[in-house]
Amino acid sequence: MKRKYSDEYKLEVVQAYYDSPLGVRLIAKKYNLPSKNYVNKWEAELIKKGKLPKGSTKPNKAVGRTKESIVRQDDRTAQEKQYEEEIRELKVRIKYLEALASVKPYLKKKKQKPREGVYDIILSREGQYPVRLLTRIAGVSRSAYYHYKRKPKNKSAELKGLILAIYNKSGKRKGYRTIRDTLKYRYGLNVNHKKVLRLMQELGIQSITRKKKHKKTENTLIKDNLLHRDFESRHPLKSS
């Protein structure tokens, strides 16, 4: 059944929207409304009825997300907050270590820079978790990470990523010549096979070759020595 709201309640919500730094979506969330359209609709109704106080003006809200702590009244204890923060950090640490384990074989190679691999992991998780937390877990500074993020990417790095994707998709069976052909005919990239080989060596990858299977001859017959030939020679140029 649809709930009915009084004009007093509508006025309270709209006035809270005017007076607080929250946007219309967060105001709707704070008052448990199904949609932000309720706030906009009530605002139009109150203006039409002339029930908004004189001098009430719609504020210019700042663009961006507002912290969730403003939306809901935080009644957690200090210990509960600490536990939640620790659990959150453990979850992020697990995700980071899983990602690190997947690229660890490539980070150990001499020509690879481990720090850049760590930055790439942070970059891939930035939309899910705070950078402050990710950099602390990874043991790097935020300023160094942002410097790496702003730095223009090398074309070889992009080519490495494409080579690695082709290699993994083939089940680690494509060699540098086959990968070169894939780059040419599927992606329109003319790359010398020597460069593909060099980049694969830097990544520490190579094609997995299948061992040749030799057919075993079964039921091999051993013939009897019927002649009993003796080839030992007791004199030069003569047989016994």
C-alpha cells in the first residue's frame, strides 16, 4: 500500500534539502524515500501551494559524492568502527595479494620493474577501494603512485599487455612468430618478430611445446641366428 505523506513532512524534507550540503539523492536516502523524484515533486507542490517560507531558495549543490557518514546517523561505538575498518582492510589486502600472485612470475624477471607492477595492481583496484588504503597495503606512497598514473604510458608497455593477452588466450601455446601473425592480421599491427621475441623474454613467457610421442612397436619378433656367422679375423684381410 502506498504511504501517504503530510504537507508538514514534505516541508521538513524539502527544507532539509535546502539547508544541508546533501544532494537530492542523498536526502531521499536519508528519509528512506523510494526515489529522489519524491523530493523534486514535493518541492514543486509546496511552491505551488505557497507553503515554503519566504526567503527559501534552492541552493547550488557542489558536484561530487558526499560521505555516507553525513547521510545516516552514526551510532557505532569506537570499537565497532575499529573492527569494521580492520575487516575492510583485510578484505582489500586479500584482493591485493591475489592480484600480486597472478603477476608475480613476471615481476621476478630482471628486466621487469616490480614497483610498476604494484602500481598497475593499484590502478586496477582504484575504483573499488580507497587509494589511501591500497597504497598503504602495497607499501608505496600515494604521491609516487599518482606520479606513475599521470606519466604517459610507453607504447611497448601497451604492446606487452596485448602480447600477454594473446599468449594467455592461446593456453600459453603461441610462440613469437604466431603472436606476430595475430598482431598483424587481427589487430593490424606490423611488429617485427624480433621485437615480439624480445618483449616476450622481458615478460618471461615462452610457448609450451608438446613432446613428440614415439610409437612403440609391439610384439617385435627376434629372429633366430641361423647362420652363426663369425666375423673375427685372425689374419689381415682374411676372414676365419
